[in-house]
Amino acid sequence: MDNPNDRVERLLALILLNQMKGESQRDKAVQLNLAGFSNLEIANILETNSAVIAQVLYEAKKNKVTKKANKKTSAK
């Protein structure tokens, strides 16, 4: 039987995903990552593999850094 904490975490993840209907896999993965889920857990929830999630999160982080750099450059 599942650990009760695992069930609670899974239910919270499902609630989060329900609120994000229509959002991209990238946005869902980022939010689940921010909630503390591992790449493997996110992959299981989104029915993909952890390599895809790792790449999605890497690109999201890279784009965030690029946007910050562009804002600093344009502010000068």
C-alpha cells in the first residue's frame, strides 16, 4: 500500500495540474519542480520520461536567465 504522504503529494500534484488545464507540458513541469517534485516524479505524473523533463527544465531555466540578462541590458 502507498505511503499516506505519497498519496497526499500525488493528490496535490493532480489538483495543481487540474488548475493548469490547457497549459503546456513545460509550464506544468516547471510548477511541479517548484513544488519540490523530482524529475522522475514529474515524468511519472506527466506520463513521459525523466530525460524529457530534465531538458524541459534546463531550457526553462536557460530562457529565464536570458530574459533577465536582456532586461538588464535594455534598462541601461
